[in-house]
Amino acid sequence: MLNLDTPVEQINKVGKATAGKLKKLGILTVQDLLSHYPSRYDDFSQSEKIANLRPGMNINVQGTLEFIQNKRSPRQRMNITEALINDETGQLKIVWFNQPFIGRSLQIGDTVSLSGTVKTDYAGLQMTSPEYEKISNSGATHTKGLVPVYPLTGNLTNKQLRFLIKSVVSIAEHLEDVVPKFIRRKYDLCDIDLALKNIHFPESKDLLNQARRRLQFEELLFIQLATQLQKLKIKSQKSELIEFKEKETKEFVSSLKFQLTGAQKKAAWEIINDLQSEKPMSRLLEGDVGSGKTVTAALAMLNVALNKKQSALLVPTEILASQHYSTLRGLFKNTEITVGLLTSIQQKVNSEEQIAKSKKEFLKLIEDGKIDIIVGTHAMIQKNIEFKNLALAIIDEQHRFGVEQRKALRKQSGQFRRNSSETGNTNIMPHLLSMTATPIPRSLAQAVYGDLDLSIIDELPAGRKEIKTFLVPENKRIASYDFISQEIKNGRQAFVVCPLISESDKLGVKSVEKEFKKLNEEIFPDLKIAFLHGRVKSNEKDKIMESFLKNEINILVSTSVIEVGVDAPNATLMIIEGAERFGLAQLHQFRGRVGRSSHQSYCLLFTESVNEISRRRLNVFTKSNDGFALAQADLKMRGPGVVYGTAQKGFPIFKIATFGDLDLLRQTQAAANLILEDGIDKHALLNQRVDRNANWLAG
Ligand code: ADP
Ligand code: MG
């Protein structure tokens, strides 16, 4: 007897070859087979009698096979199968090309079902290359009604999959339903039997819709439960209580060169509020590029330091680490707070004189609590660092860390925790703040990051001008160089982003090396130009960034390494070569490198692509400066899988659900809460499935 875990090899008629093909689709068990949902359906729900056929109809007809024969067409060297079918109203001619096996698999007298488009030629009506099948008592599978069309690979066919799935789908009748009955009732969901049968072989559109909703609900429910459970787990642990130091915080805020935006204040307050509790904070701070997340986080670190505890700030790149290090040093220069930098190649504390400290000495300073804030790349989490009392871990640009890294970071939080030697309390874990510029709508973020509380900075600092963005045609390239040189004469700086480091055989794609040479030698021989990419040595990178920040370099040619976080307010020009090679979210990140001061900034896109869709995407980009709106647009054009799947490593990949249905998101969230109130332990099967489906969760 089959069950869900039965390997596909044990299904009747599945040989080694078919099993191998199924494996390529990730289908190993009956369960996998049943959750290999159709990507669409051919609608052959309309049947018609032969007498009523008209040219152009996309239709199903059924009748008796009266005649069938294979012949070769001499001129075109084609194999043609001709047949006639008859129902009680008339006769229809059928033609197939190069499918001689049809002539052998159908026999005169068979009742057949055919689906396709009706055409007309000099001999009258006919169907050319219709889907066909012989029908027996069980009715038509491939040609009648809503016929499933599956995602395929290799030479597996839809017919094979339909056949296989049909042969196992009846086990749904005996399945225990993972969605509890009270939830099904409350949210008007059909049971698993009806759902599985109708998602594969819909009896009607209505039943298909019911089936789809039920299965989407189930999938989202798993996610909601996984994130809620994660949240409960975290909240049951303990962190340091950080007292809010109002006076010093106010002093710090008034020492800033600017006024905090309302959104920054609100977010900072939410964070500080969380810190004033022993419950571990798990908060996601979301804010468009340039919205000022760093200073917001600094307010939290300030309070931690004033409580004589430590903070760690983890960032994805060395450039960003160095930059945050100097930004924080600047912000805290009138305080006692010490800031350290730790990457795989360097360590620094507060003043330059201390650069030469050996790594050992440096780690000792952390251990003794002599460094309040440690900024570092993930080298920081691989090392066995002992903190005296780490109370706050911040992850900047968290979307840049893959699931595995995020898992490691969370684990490392545990590590930090164990190594918090001061209290001797091994159960203390640091508060966690994740920061991202990926614009995820709140409802979506709540579904995917339900384990995190959310703060959104939805306001840019005052005085920022809209970044003017243009898609520049090649014949305006020279003119745009004049414009660039004019801006630079006015004291501004430019970034030039290229898709590649060096010229490869990928013809025509701009590379940093070649573009640098061209700009440096031919176009702007008088300007100071430098380049930056992943292969430039780390301390060299730092030097370049530093001179760029000091305006000793006019133009910086680089790969996407400058994508994240880099803050150079005097730069007002972002030139992107091969723009079609980047997603809108990434382009938006590049563009976010400029427009960080009150000077007017510009983003110039160049593309060699003549592809209409690329151009349309780029045009959308030139018209909007709003990360959320762009994400929405990209979502429409490319779908959430592509947009968030690539922008956001470690986003769940759905089989059937989407993030598009806000109602369903809300319902599943409420349902998850009801189940947790009821007690997840009462729902063993569900618990188990949630576990299995939660591997995208970072914790
Ligand atoms: P992001 O949110 O992309 O990390 P940053 O924290 O790097 O943004 O801030 C971008 C720039 O804006 C920095 O130069 C920072 O000093 C500046 N900034 C931050 N907050 C404000 C504000 N309220 N008013 C003016 N400038 C601000
Ligand atoms: Mg940032």
C-alpha cells in the first residue's frame, strides 16, 4: 500500500529511467509527486459535437475512430498520420505530423478524446496535431476538462506525469489532514483529499480555486507557524537590560550636524525600548538607501556603551566595515566610547596610532571590555572572540548574508552569549538588530520575518533632492562626458559601475579595467581616476575609499563592490554601464550611493541591449526614486520569486503560494496564532511539517 513516503520507484510502472527523470525535478517520494503542482491548465472544458465545430474553436471532441493510417509525404520527408473520427453528428479529419507511434497506439473502433484547434482547408474542417487519448471507463485525463500542465525537465512528458499522479492521487482519501479541522472550518478551507485531487485534475474551475486556496493557505501557514515559533523560542531567553540614558542621548542627538527625521526618531525609540527589557530584541530595521539607518543604530550602541556593555556591528564587506568604523568614530568623537575595527586583514582601535596592535592584543582588549563597539566583517564571527559582555549584535545589510551565514550569525549570537564572561550567566544572549534596505512591504515582512519585530524608516532626510535618472542613448555618450566633467569642475565626484572586472570573452560587456583605462587616458586625462573591485587588496581598497571620501579622487570606477552601504556625500554622479545586467533593486542600491547631500545628484544608465523588456525595465527605473515602488514594479514584471529570491537570499521558495495575496497572508497569520493558542503539541503532524518547511529560517 502506498503512503506519502513511498519512494517513486515503488509506484507501479515507474522504472529506473523514469525515477531518474523524476529525481531531476526533485521528486523522490509520493509526497513530492503530489506536491508537484501544475504550472497551468489547458482548458478543454468545452466539448462540442462535430456538427457544431467552427474554425478557430479550441475544443474537445470525442468519438469513435473510423480510420487511421500512417503515410510519408514524399516531398517534405514527413511522416503523416491521418485519421477520421465520428460521433453521431458527423465526421472529422485529424492529422498528426511525425508522430508515427500514434498510428500504432490507436485502433479503429477505439473511443478517443481529442483536444486542439479546429482549422479549415480545401477539404473542410480538420484538427491538426491535437492532444489525443483513448478513453476507457475512467474518462479522459489528457484531453478533457482542465488538463494540468506541469513544470518539466529533460524528456519527461506531461502525459507521463499526469499518468503517474493520477495513479497515486487516490491515496489522498486516506491522508490525515495537516491543517486542523477547526482552522479549516473557520477559514472555509476544503480538505486535503479534495484539494489534491482538484489541484491535479480539476473537476471544475470552482473546485480548482478551492483546491488552490487551500494549498496556498497550508504553505503560508507553515511559514507563519515557523516564524512565530522561532519568536517564542527567542523570547523565552534572556538578554541584558539596557537602561535608557536620556540626558546623554539628547546630548548626542544635538551634537549631530543634522536633525533626525521623525522616522529615525521613531525607529530609534522602538529599538531603545526593546533594549530596556530582559527579553531579547529581534528587530528588523528597514529603510531605503540613504534613509540614515547607521545613526539610528548608533543611538542604540550609545546606550549600550553607556551601560558599560558591548555592541558588535557585522557588515558584509571590508569597505563598509572601514567606513562604519570611521563614521562611528566621528559620531562618538566627543564621548568616551571606544570603537574597534576587526576584519580578516586588520584591526584598529579608535586612534590610528593603535593600528599596529597585534591581533592578540586587540582580542584581549575586546575580552577586557576596553572596546565598546566592534565593527567587523564575518571574519569577526569566525574567530573565536571573547567579549566581556556583548549586549547588542547588529547586522547591517542583512540581505547580503545567505541563509547559512545568517544561521551562523544567530549561532554566533549564542557564541557571543557563551562568551559573555562577566555575568557568568550562560543564558544571556545579545539583543539582535538586523538592518536592510530591501524594500519589503510590511505585510510581507511580517509573514517572512514574523520572528522579527519591524521598524521602518520611511522618510528621507530633509533637503535631499530627487536623483535625476536618465537612460542615455549611445549617441549622447560624449555629451554626457562633458556634463560629468562640468560637475567635477564644480567640485563633485562620480562613480562609474561596470558589470565585470576584466574583459572576458563576453563580448561588449564593459569591464572596470578597460573602462578605467579609457576614462583615465582618453576621456578625462586631467582628472584623478581610480578603480576598485573584489581583487584589489584590502588595505589598498581602504586607501582608495579614504582618498575618495577626501575628494582626492574625482572618479571611482568599480564593480558592484560599492553597491552596499558606501556613503560618500560629495559624490553626485552615478554612471552605470551595462545597466540591463542588474536587477532594479540592485540599480536602486547603486543609485543610493549618490543623492546623499543637498547637491543635485544624477544617475546615468548606459545599455547596449536592444531588448525591449530590458529597456522597459530601465525606463521604469528612470521614473522612480522610490525603492518600494520599484520593488512593486519589478514584482509585476518579474514576479516575487525573482525579485525577492535574488535580492533576498534565504527567502522561502514557494510551491504554490505567493506573497501577492495580502488577505491570505493575514488569514494565515491569524490562523497560526489560533493554533499556537490551542497548543502546537496537539497537532503533531503539523508541527513536524512546519519543522521540515522551515529550513529557510535563519535561526
Ligand atoms: P543608510 O540607511 O543607507 O544606511 P546612512 O546611514 O549611510 O544611510 O546615511 C546616509 C547619509 O545621510 C549619511 O551621510 C548620514 O550622515 C546622512 N544622514 C543620516 N540621517 C540624516 C538626517 N536626519 N538628516 C540629514 N542627513 C542624514
Ligand atoms: Mg547603510
